[in-house]
Amino acid sequence: MELINYVILDDEPIAHRIIESYSENFSFLNKVGNFYNGFEALEFFRKEKVDLIFLDINMPKLTGFEMLKSITDPPKVIVTSAYQEFALEGYELDITDYLLKPFGLDRFIKAINKLKVSQENMGTSIAEESSSRIFLKSDKKLVQLELQDIFYVEALGNYTKVFHTGGMLICPDKISDLEEKLVSPPFIRVHKSYLINRDQIEFVEGNQVSISGTKLPIGQTYKANLLGFLN
């Protein structure tokens, strides 16, 4: 598999250590530089070509986005920031993903998955699923559903309610368990209690998303991720 050469641009040393430790789980990720301000990175980019930047935004002297805008042919970018308010601007700059600090390994894996999907000739996506159907346990039966027919999933304690074109199922799975089974995209978590099918979205208004005539809340910690999928 072809290597993806990446650099980390962040003024916090601990952020470098976290990204490095997460990246070690992927044999195709190859670190070629650590930078703590934008000017250091620009000097490196004049001499070397990289495939990916893990980019912080709020840095002294030169912000991450100011640095990015000054590159003629920028590489892929995964933003790592503690500030959600820059998410929309990030997607306008065609970033691959926006990781809101602090983020865990599971969220990091999703970002790398999106990166691989967007790369030509990079092989199959980490979370790609060959089937367009799923079997869900409900009322002592295994019920087969087309993924495209699922509207959204609502948490119900240790259970979940799965709303689909044929009605609603109650499943003995936590919402976090179904989040693993219903791969992203098109399924995306928008709230601690809701997992939705992006392809079933009617509209997004403020902090609500409408699916099949039902308005669902968008949690603040999930909003940046949703904006990324919509772009």
C-alpha cells in the first residue's frame, strides 16, 4: 500500500504525541515532520511535498488557515482544534475532516477512513461494507433491513429504537454498538441520543436536522462532524 507522508502542525507538544501514537496504528501513515508554528511549516513545504497535514488553527504569529491559504497546491488536511467555531471555514477550504479536541482513537480512525476514501487508488476504505443490508435483533427475531431504508436511530437506555420506512424496531443494542455496525458514511452521530442516515436528511436548520418529517436535535460536540459530512 502506498505511503501517506504526513506532518503535524500544532503549537502544543502533547498534541504531537497524541497524533503520533494514533498514527502508529496505520502502517501506511509515515511522519516526515513536526512543526510548532506556520512559518516553520511553510519553509518545509517549499522544499518537500507531503500528502497530509494534521493542522491546528489557533497558533501564534500565523494561524493554521492563514498558512493553508498561502500554499499554492495544498495537501490533504485534517484539522485538529479545540475551537468548533472554525469548522465552517475549514470545510470551505476543502479540508478532509475536522477533529474537535480532545478526540479519541475511534474518531481519529474515522478521519483516516475519510482520507482514504478521498484518495485515488488508495484501496478500500477501512469501514467499507460490501453489503447494502443489515440484520438487527428485535423481539427475539433477526430482522433484515436495507441500509438506505433506515431513517435514524434513537437511544433508549441499553436499547435503541430504529426508525425505517416500514416503521420502528426496538433493538437490544446500545446506540454506540449500532454506530459501529452502521458504517459512516452515510450514518453519522449528531447527538448523544441520535444516529442518522445522511441520505435521508430533508434539511438542517440551526441546531436541528429534519428526517422523514421529524426534527432531531444536533449536539454541540457533533455539529462540526455533521457539517463535514454535508460538505
